[in-house]
Amino acid sequence: MATYRNGNHKGSVKVDRPLSINSSPKSSSFKSKPSPPSSGLRRSSSGSLGGSPAAAKNDAGVPGRVRVAVRLRPRNAEELVADADFADCVELQPELKRLKLRKNNWDSDTFEFDEVLTEFASQKRVYEVVAKPVVESVLDGYNGTVMAYGQTGTGKTYTLGQLGEEDTAARGIMVRAMEDILEDISLETDSLSVSYSQLYMETIQDLLDPANDNISIMEDPKTGDVSLPGATLVEIRDQQSFVELLRLGEAHRFAANTKLNTESSRSHAILMVQVKRSVKGSDSSLSSDNSNNSHMVKTFKPPIVRKGKLVVVDLAGSERINKSGSEGHTLEEAKSINLSLSALGKCINALAENSTHVPVRDSKLTRLLRDSFGGTARTSLVVTIGPSPRHRGETASTIMFGQRAMKVENMLKIKEEFDYKSLCRRLEVQLDKLVAEHERHQKAFEDEVERITLEGQNNISKAEQNYADALEKERLKYQKDYMESIKKLEEQWVPVVSVVEDVVELKNMLQNETRLRKIAEEEVNNLRSQLEQWKRSEAAGNSEMLKLRKMLEDEEHQKVKLEEEIAILQSQLFQLSFEADETRRKLDRGGSGKVLGGLDSLISQVRHPQLKDSEKGEKASIAKLFEQVGLHKILSLLEAEDADVRIHAVKVVANLAAEETNQEKIVEAGGLTSLLMLLRSSDDETIQRVAAGAIANLAMNETNQELIMAQGGISLLSMTATNAGDPQTLRMVAGAIANLCGNDKLQIKLRGEGGIKALLGMVRCGHPDVLAQVARGIANFAKCESRASTQGTKTGRSLLIEDGALPWIVQNANSEASPIRRHIELALCHLAQHEVNAKDMISGGALWELVRISRDCSREDIRTLAHRTLTSSPTFQAELRRLRIDN
Ligand code: ADP
Ligand code: MG
């Protein structure tokens, strides 16, 4: 899986993935077996609304029908009095999940729902069957919708929005959903935010900031995600602040509606909860504070984030607005007030009937809910009804709405992304830390060296000064003594009283002078030895300096190593982003196969450039990598100590070598020699395979072929073939030799170094790809030989026959694999063109194959060539006549 691209950081890549059984371990209700969509009603084993997305596993998602529950409100005080003498307009059969709508005293219609909730159903139960499965899906990374539909006063707000502060058992779906979410997520790693808005007369107003009353809807054209970027988004850390927020929203809703002179029952309230979770365990080995930086280069994956969005919608009352305007609206206003709700009805009808056109764009509500109906979200609808027979008409139409919504089929998709940004951020922090540390070290060493140098120089100049001073002092002293002695002698010389006495005195003086001179000489020696000592201490200073210089060099060396690691990091980053791009392209194309192997795919991309539109971009990326890291650096990494680095580097070189424009540069920079060295020295099969592949690519060029031969390439390739176990390695080696076989100038040398024997040796593996390369090599060789024979530069039997290739050729001449067969057919034709080979070919059974080729070969050119060869050879003709075969 290694293809490379320059490491510029792409944003997130969306990966829509269908829900699997394991992705929802908490929700037992999700795991029940699905019934086919046509069966109308489905019930999960736990009796909840939870559907069953586990079965179908494909890119389009998992089918998840919209689940619908019906809830009956208990009679209120007024109804208890006014309807005292009348029966309820509905009769519920919760255990059968049925509802009977009375037509009159003796007749009723029966409807089935996913869940039937009587007037006694507790808020807790309603939450568990209607909303809990949706909340669990959202926590697993899906979108989810919970919605209430019904006539004003039937309990929509009670079901969804009740805060339950006086009576905790009355807590509604919004409050309970948030409790479950807060319990499940981790506040350190996950994030949770909500917005709360209302839609009235096609205008969206922020309930958390009422001044913000013209919010627009944004749709992401790529993912289809719908959002309200203008609405206030509040991070939620605890339940208390969420309840406060709901209360604030409710107050604003009330105030806004009073100001507009409308009723809240005419507006739709929309709560959006966004849950962003990082998936544990995906972040494998990038430890942020690990100072041993060779660890950093090991493989790592970007973390995955799941982004589920829960939308809770308290719809406007479903009763028809009185067209006479008795609520104080003009007819135009009345139309606008109802627009969103009636558009929702139309969309649901269209979806229920599988109509090709769904008028999603007709209203803001349907645009906001496009993922909830016919989209990728898990959707649960609760339709609320009242018991009073006076509202039978509205109740009936509410029930019909619920029935149609049950037919809407969604395809659930997980919302998962690779979090490249956070990975990139962490890598950059690491990099900066290393660079700063390196800079500090370098500075400290430079300072230390400067200090020692200065100190050494000071010591030397001080010693020199001391020496000069002492010498000068002694010199002056002796000069003075000498002058005094002379003076004394002169004085004594004048009165010649007693020559003898004088002579004696002079003798004494001379002795005295001699003694003094001895002392002076000793003093000079003493000074000299002192000077010697100073020189020694200077030498010690010098060796200290040398030591420091060595340390500085080591530091420099380490810097180079760090730069190499940085280069590898960059190239890995590039590789990652390429893989991500590749994955995304795969996903875009809808393919589900895995990404092609690096070297093979790269080679094939280079050889079939017309196949890929993105080819130019990849070439540019490789070129950029080239510039950024530098070929010499990449080549030097081939000899790195760390085996992972070596593998990585040889892959990069192989990828570069697949590009014709890079080949010359690689060879010039000594890459070919390095690759051959790698073949000789490495025991790693991956390295050998990739290096052989690179050599095979370089061996397509004639100059390189000579270079490969000159550097002992044949014996290295033979040795690799002997030790290799992986057929792909053998394929690369055989491909390289096959290319060399096609060079006219190298025929004799190639054979002399065992090239043909090495080729034949590889057929033991039996893999068709390897056999095809062997056959191609033989055909190339036979063709060159044939040319040489024709030009008269070669006489005597074919070297192929000499080296015993004929039995294998004959045996595979009719191979089922067409690449093998074609090459061998050509080789046979070339061999047959020269009479010297004819006898061996007849005795080896090749004549029969030639006859077969001249008759049956599907390629006309080969058939004709075989025929011409047979008819022009007297030896073959004689044999055919002897066997009485016409040709
Ligand atoms: P809607 O939002 O559909 O207009 P409400 O939720 O405001 O209706 O309910 C109208 C009245 O009925 C409220 O006083 C509410 O407390 C009460 N009510 C609704 N459903 C129930 C129920 N299941 N049990 C008790 N009271 C309810
Ligand atoms: Mg309400």
C-alpha cells in the first residue's frame, strides 16, 4: 500500500461506511433480523422502534425505515366534562400495536404502527421506545432525527420538550437524550454542542439569540450535510447548563411569538445536537513526549472522528389554518405559515409512493430535514393524538400522515472522518521541538569552543610575556655586573704596586667571574625549562580544543541524521496523504476493493498513463518530493542502519525509477550501483523485490543495460533468484534479465555469466507471471541471435540450445497463458530461421510446434512467419517430406 505524494496536509476525508453489527454494541434493539421492506410492518425483538441495519453491507448504507409511534393524550379537565357521555374516538390495542379509529358506534378502521402508546404510557417508556435507539445511533456516528407531529394540544411539546423540574418523571425526550449522551461521551476527547432555533413563515430565528432572526440554511454539496452556520452554537459540558439553555430558548420562543402576534403552535422548534467523538485505539504509536525520535518514524495512523448529529423537531400544530383568517391572518400569511408543513406532507407522500421527484426544495423545513426522510439518518416520528371525538377529522389525518411516513425508507450511513489535521498538528509540534533543541545544542557548543580558544590564547601570550620579561631582567643585571667589573679592573690596573699581588687578585676575580657566569647559565636553563613547561600546557590546551572540535563534528553528524529523519517524516506524510487521496478516489468511484500495491500500481500507472486523469498530479508530487528531499539524500538512506528506513527508501527510489524522466538522474547519482549493492547485501525479501523491480525498470534503457552488466548484474540477479521465495521477486528478477536479453551487444557476456541458466532456473516457481518474463527473455535473446546470424557476426548453434532451453520451450509452446505462448512462438520462429539449429529442433520436437503455429496460431503475422520459415529450410522440408506431411 505505498504510493507517495508530497506531504501537503489535506483537510478531512469523509468516509461513509455502513453500520455493522459491532458498531452498535449497546443497542440490542438494533441487532434483530431485518424483514424485507415490502412486508410493511417490522418489529424489533425488544419491542422498541429500533430498526435493524445489520444485514446489508455496502457503500450505499443500511436500509433503515422511518419508525412511527402513535401516542394518545389522556383526557384533560375540559374533555372529562364536555365529552363525559361520549367514548374516545380511538381505541388502542398496544399489545397488537394497533389503533382503531371509530367511524361510528358499530364501525371502525384499524391501523398498525411500530409502537402504540396509550394515555398511561410513562415519559420514560416513550423515550426508550421512540428516541433511545436514535440517540445510540448518534453516539455511534450516525445522524438521527426525532420528531413530533400532531394537532395543537395533543402533547408534542410535552413529549419532546418537558423539562420535568417539578416532576422528574415528566422529563421529555430532549432532556433524557442529553442525559444519555453526557453519560456516554468523554468530555476530554469528545465534543458536544447544540443550537436551538425556530422556523416560522419560512424564516429561521435563533432561539438562543433572538435578534439573529434571518438564519440561512447551508448544504454541503459533497456530503449533503445540512447546517445552520448562522445559529449560535453552544458547547455543552453538563446537564444543568443544557436545561438552562432549553429554558432560555423556550422563553425566547414565547417572547418572539408574543411580539409577532403569533402562537407558538404555528412555529417549528428545531434542536440540533452535534456529537464529535474520537474513536479509541486508532491512534497507534505516535507518542507525543517520546524523545527518542527514531520511534516517530514508525508507522502511524491518523485518528478517526465520528460526527453524529441529533435533530429534535417539535413541529407546528397539524390542524388546518382557518382560511377565513379567524386567527387574524391574511390568506397570504396563512399560506406562508402552512407552507413548510404541507411541503413536508408532499415529500413524505412522494417518498412513500417511491415517486421519482421529491419536492425537497419547496420549503425550508423539507430542506432542513432532507437527511431525515429518504436520507442517511435514523428517524423516529411520534404522532400525537387527543381522545376527543370532536377532533375526529384532525385525528384521522394525523394517523394517515403517520401511516405514510412508515413507508419511507432511509439508508443509514456512519459519518466517520480521518482527523488528519490533528495528526498534522502533532507532527509539526514534534518537528518544531526537535529543531529548537538542535539549535540550542549547536549554540552551546559554539560558545564553549570560543571560550576555550580564548583561554588558550590568553595563557600562551601570558607565558610569552613572562619569559620575555625575565630574560630582559637577567640581561640587564649581567650587563651592569660586567660594566662594574671592568671599571674595577681599570681602577686596580693603574697603580702597578705589586704585580704579583695584582695577578693573584685578578685570578681570584676571574674565578669569581666564572662562578657568576655559571650561576647565570643555570638561571637561563631554569628559565628555558619554565618555557618548556608553558609550551606543554599550551599543547594540553590544544588537545582540549581538538576534543571539542570532534564533539562539534559529532553534533554536526547528528544534525544530518535529524534532517534525514525529517525527510522521511515528510515523505511518510506525503505517502499518507496520497493513500488518503487514493482511498477517497476509490470511495468516490464506489469501488470497494483495496488500494493497489505501491510498486505495481506505480509501474502500471507509468506504463499506462492514459488510464489515469490524476496522473499529472502524481507526477508533480513525485517531482516535488524529489526537490524537497533531494535524490542524494534518498539514495544515502538506502544504506541507513534502520531496516524500516532502508525499505522505505528503496520503495521511494523504485517509484522514482518507474518514471523515465528520473532514470538518468538516478543512474548519474549512483542509484544503480546502490541498488545492485542492496541486492548483494540485503537479506530482506521486500528490499530485494523492490530493488529488483527498480533495476528492471532501469534495465529498459540500453546505456543502463551495459552498466548493469559491467557491475556484475547477472550474477547478482542470479543469486537473488536462487534465494528468493516470493514469485513477485522472481518476476522482477526475470523481468530485469529479460530486458538485458534484448541487447545485441551483450549476448555473449550475458550467456557467459549464466544469464540464460538463471532464467531457466526460475521456471521452477511455476507462477505464470514469472514464466511470462522468462519466455520474454528467451524471445528477446533468440531475436538478437537471429539478427546476429543474419548479419554474419554469429555462426554455430544457438546459445539457447547450447544452454538446454529447448525442452522447456517445446513444453510451453502451447501454454494456455497467452503472454507465455506468444513469446515462445516468436522464439521458435527466430531459432528456426537458421539451418544450424534445425537438427536439434527436429530431435527436440520443435518441428511439430512450428507446424502447429504455421496452421493454428491466431496471430496472422506469427502464423505467416512460421510458415515462411518452414518452407525456406531444406532440413525441415526434407523431414516433412519424410513424414509425408504437407506444409
Ligand atoms: P402541543 O405541543 O402538541 O400543542 P402540549 O404538549 O403543549 O401540546 O400539551 C397540551 C397540554 O396537554 C399540556 O398542558 C400538557 O401538559 C398536556 N399533556 C399533553 N400530553 C400529556 C400526557 N401524555 N399526559 C399528561 N398531560 C399531557
Ligand atoms: Mg407545542
